[in-house]
Amino acid sequence: MAEVPVYMVVNLHIENKDEYLTYEKGFFPILKKHGGEFVTFDDKTITFEGQEPPSGRMVIFSFPSEEAAQAWYKDPDYQALSEHRRAGTRLNFLTLVHGLPPR
């Protein structure tokens, strides 16, 4: 079975900028360590239909596979770093979305 890329979709509200900046600075090296790529973030999303997500920042990044995403999330270095995110934000969701399989 071929690997399917996955996308992480995050919605959070930054409550302590210093804690969040500490998290942000350490985030990218750990993301790269697991083959992840940053896609984008947006503080002013627009909802055309349906219920608007909670206010805050939307972040999207990707991994080459679910296994890589799981390894990133379970990485002890990431878990230690994520304490800064937990201290500095109100997290609404951190969701894994599977990409399409190769055709």
C-alpha cells in the first residue's frame, strides 16, 4: 500500500504571545525532523458556508504519511515543546486529515 500524505489542521487562540513564540521557534526543526512541511497560517479566515470555526489562528502543515505525523506528535522533544503551546494558547482542535491516495 502506498503512503498517503496527511495534513494537520489546527485552530488555536493565542493568549500568551511569549509562550507561543517559544513554541513557534522550536516547532520548525521538529517538524522538519519528521519530514513535515509548513503550508500556511491565517488569523483572519473567511467562512462561506456552515458554522464559523472558533476565532483564532488556523495553521496547516503536512507530513508524507500518517506514520510520520504520529512520530512527530509522540516525539518527546515535541511533547516537551508543546507545553509552551498549551501554556500560551487555547487549542480548539489539532486534526489530522488524510490526503488522497496515489491514482
